[in-house]
Amino acid sequence: MVREYIAARPDEWNEIISAAEFQKYFTVKGTALKNVPAGFDKEHPQARYLKYKSWYLEYYMADGDVCGGEGFLRKSLEVFKAMKPFNDYLNCALKDFTMPTR
């Protein structure tokens, strides 16, 4: 579902991941296939991300940053604000997802 969403909305994806606030903290990570999956254009502008099996972000905080009380809260808020458009995008991609029933 995420691949299909990215393929259908590549400009929106690019706008999110190339935003200065996003790039200040993150690069998109994930486990990738060797090739773009069947059914997707190998020349798609977001082909690199269509190879991914998962999409995630990481932000490292040093121990001193975590122990800083008010500083930690301020930094966390900055990071979460930068992350929100990415999370919103993925949530939109997965809005119709339902867990398989047994």
C-alpha cells in the first residue's frame, strides 16, 4: 500500500523528504529490495523508495540530551514536528489497511 501511494504521489513524498526541517534531522531508511518490484516503473522518480520493504526514521540523542529535562522536551518537540508530515503521509497510505484475521 505504501509503494502504491508513493508511486501515485511522488511529488508530495519528495516535498516531505526534501524539506529543510526534515533533512535537518532525518534520512529515510528501510530494508530495500535489489530491484524495483514488478508492476512499478524502474524509472519512477521515487524508484529508490519503491524498492523499500519498510520505511522509517531514526534520530540519535546523546545521553546528555536525554537527561536535560526542559532541553529534552524542547528538542523532542522539534524532532517530532519535523517527523509529523512523514508519519501523516504513511498513515494516509495505510488508512484502509486491516490486519488479517485468523
